[in-house]
Amino acid sequence: MKKIFAIFVAMLFVASLTFAVVGCKKAEEPAPAEAPKVEAPVAPAPADNAVPAPAPAAPAK
């Protein structure tokens, strides 16, 4: 019985030393949210050979 108790105390000592050296992992605090970067909308470049859109058809009477 003494031997089991001695092993238990030794393991408890090793565990406490491990926590003393390594320490518990702290919970990471979330970083403040960064404002989303908004890019300027890209306008399509006019093509040299662009065909104009057809005119809408006149309604039939």
C-alpha cells in the first residue's frame, strides 16, 4: 500500500511540475474586426470594335 501511495504522490508531483513549466493554454481573445476593404468598381473598357446595341422594336398596332 505504501508503494502505491508513493507512486501516486510522485505522479502528482510530476503533473504539478509539468503545469508549472508549461502552463495552461490561455483562451485567445478575438482580434478586433477589421473593416472590409472596398475596392472601386471596375468599369468595362470600351472596345474599339464594339457593335451598338440594336434599337428596341416598335410595338405593333
